[in-house]
Amino acid sequence: MTFAKGGLVEAEWLAAHLDDPTLRIYDCTVFLTPGGDGTVKIESGRAHWEQGHIPGAGFLDLISDLSDTGQALRFMMPSAEKFASAIGKAGLGDDSHAVLYCAGPPMWATRVWWMLRAFGFDNAAVLNGGWSRWKGEGRALSVDPPRYPPAIFTPKPRPGLFVGKDDVAAAIADGQTCVLNSLSREMHAGKVATGPRPGRIAGSVNLPAMDLLGEDLRLLDDAVLRERLGGVAGSDGRIITYCGGGIAATLTAFALARLGYEDVAVYDGSMSEWSADPAAPMEVG
């Protein structure tokens, strides 16, 4: 089995390969619901998956199984041991191929894709258009649990695909790294807060992750992506993407990797961590 270029597959391809014995399909959905008091309710998409999913698909729980729940920040990278155990129990092994999808924008699927990449697994792809396109096209649905047997997943960590606050501070100081904010323009300008302090990481540039998608939530054509990303990130050099909590930033990182950018990292703590540190430089306006 081979995936389409750049870790992206279309619904037509997936429909034709549902019975492939090495294929594993996973719903990665998480729901974020803004509250009236400025808080955000975070809810697993498991119940949504139970009500209907792509035939054969399992569910990967980013909130608990694929995050370091011992930290105060949400969705932080787990240890290699925890990740390998959860992924193996879900049936994804070293010789498998994974297709990832979610409801809504594909940032939850790209989060898992980037995590797999960070642990040395390259046989993964994101379903272009995700759940909304699959269901909207009237394709087969199922409520049956997956039949994937437990597997052995061997993590082979790749340092540098996720970075921390000190790495971002060093990037600001060296002036050679593009620090790219994937949040909305309003958040970048500080008109809407994403943490204790409104604004952006000092010196960072902005391209909202949603600007990489069409109205149907499919990734834009490569030529358009290259124009938009190249316009803010340049054509070479190191890039660190960030957002509110290291999720939307993976969509930007995924698009960059698809276009052939090789030196890309995601700031895992993003604004949830940065804005909480009074010493971390920020800008507004």
C-alpha cells in the first residue's frame, strides 16, 4: 500500500481500500465549545464516534490516552512509552498504515499525524475533508467497534519536531527562525485573548490555520498553499508553528511538510504556556 503525496488521501481512495488488511482508520475528534465566561469546554469525540463512523474505524482519545495528563497544560506530548502503549492497544503496529480523520477542521487528525511522525512512524495519512466530506457524500457508515487486534508500536523519537518554551525564546533571540502563529488575526493582534495575556509571541508572524482550508474543509491546492505559506514563512530556514494549545499549529506544520519544508517544529505548549509566563515577551496590535 502507498499513500498519496504528502500524507493526504481522498475519500475515493479510502473507500476503495477499506478492506486492506494493513490499513487502520482512526477518528481523532475532540470538541471545543466556547463558554460565555471566556472558558472553553473540551469534550472527547468518543460519543460522536459511537453514533457512527467510517467502517472499521477505531477511536483515538487525544484528551486522555495520547496526552501527558500529569501536566497542567492540555494535550501535551506523552512519553514514548505511554504513546506506544495506547497506539498499540488501538491496533496500530509497525507494519500498519493509518488514515486519520476528525469532525470539523482537520487539526485533531494532523495533531495525531504529527505525533506519529515525531515518534518515527511515517505510514500515516490524513483524510482530506474528514468526516464531513465522507458523510456528506453519502458513503458507508458503521456503529460497529473496530476489529483491530493489539499490535506492537515501536517508538523511534525524532527530537525537534516538538519544541518547548526555551527553544522558542532561543529562536526569537537568534532572529533566523520564523515563528508562525496559526491562530486567527484577532487573536494575533490581541483583540481576543487565548490565555492569561492577550497578544502574540514577540516577533512572530501570522497565518491562520483556517486559511489553509477551503469551505469544504479540504486542504487547498499545493500551489495556493505554497503562495500563502511562502508569503509569511519564506522558502527555507527553520519554522516553529504555534497556536493556543499545540493543535491548530499541527495543521500548519502538516501543510508545510506536505510542501517539502524539512525544518519545521510545533511549539507544544503554545500560548497556553507562553502567555502564562510574565517574563515571556509578547506583542499586541
